[in-house]
Amino acid sequence: MPATGTGPGSSATVVHVRFYEQTQGVYFDDLDPFHILHNARYVLLFERTLGAFWMELGFGAFQDTTHPEQFHLVARNEIDYLEPVRGVCKVRVRVWVERIGTSSLTFAFRVLPHDQDIDHARGRRVIVHVDPATLAAKPWADSVRQLLAPWTELS
């Protein structure tokens, strides 16, 4: 569904992009001593949502050899923590494609309260598509580019 999202890194930038969103639970064991979501758990919430997004696109189960385009390495994670997630609750994690390069792919994400459109966190992940045998960078197939096109920010 087309929608409006705020791009990571700039609260003033508004981009019109299709995104994937999933509700995730925040549980007691996710919290730090201040009852705030531990910083490492944001990456986990994003990882789970990103996995669901890949499956929604038809890439299959993790490490499915019939889908070689899913073999990649994480090159970078970047998170801006903007507003703490407090206590046990539900949050929404929104993901879209910010950029697709020759062999790299940059995802952007937002963590939002279940009932408001304000950011708890914004971030990015860069992955590099690799050959599973050699781990050498490998260009994305045109079919993957076409599949991701509706989810990709307009430049």
C-alpha cells in the first residue's frame, strides 16, 4: 500500500514510499534496568520484521538454496534512538528499501508506537549480496531489482 514515510536521518525529509510493517511485542526480558527497551533489541525487532518482509516477497525460508538472492552479509547497521520504548508493549516496525546498488542493498526502518506515528527509532541496514560458496560480492539479479522496485524510495 503506498504511504508516506519519514526517511531515516532527517525528520524534515518526507518521502512517498511503499513500506512493509509488522507489529512486534516488547517483553519484560527485552527491557533494561530502567524498564526501557534495551538498545540491542531494536536490531532484533528489525531483523524479525525484515525476515517477514523477505518471506512476504516469496524468498522462502532462511538459507533456502532455491533462492540464491537471499544470500547476503550485513555490512552496516545504523540506528538513531529518538524516544525510549518504555515497558512491556507492542510496537510497529516499518521497513522499506532506501537504495539498491550493484551488489548492495540499503534498507531503512522505523520503530513506532502501536498507536501513534512518532519515531522511537530510525535506522538503516546495508547488506551485500554474496555467492554462498565464496562469499564474494555478487550483483543483484534484474528480477530482484524489479521485485524490490515498488518498495524503493524514489531518488
